[in-house]
Amino acid sequence: MLTLEAVDSMEMYVATIKENIVINQPVAKNENVMLQVESSNLLVLDILQEFIEVEINFASSTGSEVMNSVIVLSIIEGFVLLATFILSKRIKHSLTKNVEMPLNELMEMSDQISKGHLNYRVSIPPITELAALSNQMNGMAENLNVLLEENAKKQYHLAQSEMRVLQAQITPHFIYNSLDAILALAEQGDMAAVQKMTYSLSDFFRISLSKGRDWITLEKEIKHISDYLLILKMRYGDMLTYDISVSEELHSYTILKMLLQPVVENAVYHGTKAVRRVGLITVTAYQEDDMLCFSIADNGKGVPPEKLAEIRAELNKGVETDFREGYGLYNVNKRLLLYYGEKARLTFDSQLNHGTTVTIRVPLHELDQEGGIN
């Protein structure tokens, strides 16, 4: 403001000098005006010097602020670097805890399971993908446990069934009665009948053993029940007849040994033997799609409806049945499920005083070159 006022004063003084010259005022008067002009110039110079000094001081102050700003920014950068370092450490710790450790646990679990420690389990991590994998691994171990328990239970039932099968294969009264019949035929001098019955009895036990094999051809299984029925026929005479109808095309298929004989034995001893009329046992085999089907029927006494319901309920127990009586039928049903699985089926139909029919359905199998099944 002072500078502007000084400039205005100088302009006024210059105008006064011009006016004095025009009106021919004395020089002395203009000299006085010039003195005032010089005074104004000095004032302007003083003001300009003060302004320059202020500007210089301001520039110096600004430089200090810039330096301070640089220092502050450096400090902030240091804090940022420190925070970044701390954050990276925490992230590394988090990754170690949430990713690396769960992966190590999963690897340890795989190692423990491979060593047979199926009760080993891993904790569930918070990461979704690893949580799903951990759940699947725990579920797999649990399923393995269940499968092993089921297999152990299956083997127990299988061993129990096989023991009863062996008991059924060599039934003492059947052997004694057969030998008694052979002796009686020999005493009668019927050597042809003795020879025929002896051969049948020999074949019967040979097929029963089958060199320890569980699977035999259908042809041998049919021969097995043929020998059995022939021996009974020679013992009971005209009171027992039988008919076996099996196409030769089915002979090469493989079935579980001793699958039909226990059912035929039930038909004779619990069916036809309990009636006064001539007993008839009918055995039929046929193919139905990919299943091999057998029908064993008798014209015996049958069973009443309440007994039929009881038998069917026991059969529905599958491998859990304890077959306290009539174990031949229940044992066959159990062995069917153990060897063939759920595709196999045994059904029992009966009508009082008319007879009983047992139907067995099993998947088709053939022997391979090593004597196993395909």
C-alpha cells in the first residue's frame, strides 16, 4: 500500500512540475517539488528493499518447510516399511497355520492310514478348500473303517456258513442210511444196484469236496443233486420220484458249490417225506437275461400261511439270520448274499397240502482258465 501511495505522490509531483513549467513558475519552486520527488523515491526504495528482504526471508522459510516435509515423509516411509514387514510376518504365520500345517496334517494322515492306523483324523482348517479336503479324508478313513468292519463281519458269517456247509456235506445219518441201503442190496444179491449206488455215493462226496474249490460248473452241481436223488430213490423206492430239467447250453456256467443240494434235501425231508402220496421233486434251470435261475419244487405238505410269513421274515434278515432250524435253506440264502451280493435272490413260496417251490436267481458266471470265475 505504501509503495502505491508513494508512486501516486510522484505522479502528482510530476504533474505539478509540468504545470509550473507551463505557467512559467520560478525554478526554485520546481526544485522544492523535486526535493519531494527524491524523498518519495527514497521511500519507494526503502519499501522495495523491505519487500525484497521479506521475500528472501519467506523463500528461506519455505525451504525449511520443504526440508521438514522431506523429513516427515521419510519418517512416514519408515513406518510404512515397518508395517509392511510386520504384516508380511503375520501373513506368513497365517499361511503357515492355515495352509502349511493342514497340508502337513493331511500328509501325516495319509502316512498313518498307509500304516493301518485308520482311526487317525485331522482337524478341520478354516480355509474352505482345505476344509472340504480334510472332511473327505476323514470320511474316507471312516468309510475304510466301516468297510473293514463289514468285511470282518462278512468273513465271520462266511466262516460260520462254511462250517455248517461242511456239516451238511457229511451228514452222518445220510452216510449211515446210504451204507445200510448198499448192504441191504448186497444181501439181496442185487450187485448192479450196489454198484450203481456206490458210484453215486462216491460221486456225491467227490463233488462235495471238489478239491476245496468254492465254484463248480452247473453240470457238476446238477450231477451232485442227481447222485443225491438217485441214492434216495434207491432207498425209498417208488415213494420218491424226481425230474431234473436243465439245458446243456447252461452246463458251462459256474455256480457256487452246494447251492442246490441243501434245498433239494429240504424238499425231501420237510416236504415229500411228510405225506403218504408219492413224492415228486422237480428241479429246473433256465436263463433269464443275465441271471441264472433255478426252481426246486416238491408236492409235499407245504407250510401254513403263518409259518410262510415267519420263513420269509427270516430270509429277509440276509446274513444276519441265525437259522436255528431249517438251516439248509437259510444257509443257502446267506451264502448267496456273501458270494454273489445283493443281485442274488432266494424266494420261498408254499401252499399248505400242495407243496413248496424255492426259486434261486444268481448272476451268470463262467470259469476262467485258472478255475476262477468271470
